[in-house]
Amino acid sequence: MTDGPDVTEGWFTHGEPGDIDRAGAAINERTAGEPRDWPRRAVDAGYVDSEADYYDRLHEATIDATRREVRERERADDRQLVHAIRAMDDCNRTANELAERLAEWAGTVDPDAGTGVEYARELARGETDAGLEEPAVRSLAGRVADLADEADELREFVERQTPAVAPNLSALADPVLAARLMSLAGGLEELAKKPSGTVQVLGAEDALFAHLRGHAPSPKHGIIYTHDAVRGTHPENRGSAARAVAGKLAIAARVDHYSGELTPELEAELAERIETIQARTADEEAATDGGADDE
């Protein structure tokens, strides 16, 4: 195969026609300064016999390149957090559903049967006086306890790993909420590209679509409602708090993705803004109380 200056930028350079792995890697890693007649150049270089053969090889190489990119993205730390938070939610949801079923079942033989995951754990450990002789009931309790324990371990993983992946998001919100936002967006890069208005309503897609169809008011917030600054603000000013939180979270995601350096100013600025918003309610209540006293 010839190796001249006119073909050194081709993805097929320095590779054999059957070496798809190398070709896929070249497509991912190499660039050309300008478009060229690559099929003819590949034929001239002896890489393929015809232009039709070139496109067959290109098809195989691009598929391999795509697979490489997908594998690399899935191994990324933020993708690991996305899988972890989704698995945690699945474990919690399933454990709670089975705990309800367990309570119904246990209640048929013991009128004092408890409810919830903690009851399942007590039953699995044999700490209750339920007197349940049916082994299937205790076995189900064990499954509920195992799922709840798995969810707890996944939460610990998320709380431990998220600050390393997204330090600013974790500082402004908390590791679990930060991971949920990345999960809803599809990853840290995707979250970093979203405007603050979209970040504000992540998790409220159903309500947003209902609003767009004219069946509901516009949602003020999505999953960021769990943020202390939003939840702790009077309902009249909660929309303002949600906008402030979403704005800083959007900036934090961009800083985390593009630099990864912790920026304490963001947290201080958000705290100051939320304090101002929450002060409105206090001032309004004071004015109302003062007017009542004057009467």
C-alpha cells in the first residue's frame, strides 16, 4: 500500500482492509483539514479495489467507531452515577411496593402486623411477635429487606461519588439531587447544555406537556422542589426561588463539565439570593400584622 502525502489524512491510512478496529479508532481520533475525494484516494492507496468497496469498508468502520464512542461514554463517571441513581430508585420503588403486599399478606394471619420496609426488616430478622408460621411470608420480608439494603448502599455510592464528578452541583444542591438532575438530563454534558428554564422543570415533563396542551398551568419547578431553598420558601415566592436555584445549578453544571473546579462563590451567591426572596414573605407578613394592629 502506498503512503504518500496526499493520503496521510485518510482514516484508512496505515491500516489493512480487514482491520476494522484500527479503522474505527482512526475515525474517532483523526481529522482532516478539508473535504477530499476519499474514495479515489483509498483506491489510489491500494486500500480498496473500487469506490463501492470503499463505502462498504467505511460503513463497517463507522459502526465500529460508534460502538467505541458509546462504550466510552457509558464508562464515564457521570454515566455511572446515572445508572446508580436509577437503580436506587428502582430498588426503593420495588421494596415499597412489596412491603405493601407483605403487610396485606401478614395482616391476614396477624391483626397486629406492621407496615412498611422497617416492618419487613423486623420480620426478616425475626424480631416481631407476629407468630407467622408461613415461611413464604418471611421469605418475602427478606426480599424486601434486601432490596432496601441495596438501595441504601446505592445511595451511599451516589453520595460518595457525585462530589468528585460534579463538585459544584453537589455543593449547591446535594449529591443525590445532583445525580437525579444528571439522570433526567442524560448526563453531565447534556445538563450543562440546558438553559436554566429547562433545568427548573426537569422531572415535571408530564405537567409541562399538559400545560402546552392547555390542560394545566405552567409548572413552577420539577425535581428541584426537593431543594431546601425551594421547599423552604413560601408558596407565593416559590417560583422565584426555583428560578434562582435553577439558574445557579445550570451555571454549576457548566463549570463542572468544562473545568471541574469548585467555585464557592456560586453557593454564596445562591444563599444571598434565596435570603432576599424569602425576606419578601417576612416583610409582607410584618406589614399585614402591622396593618391589623393599626386597626
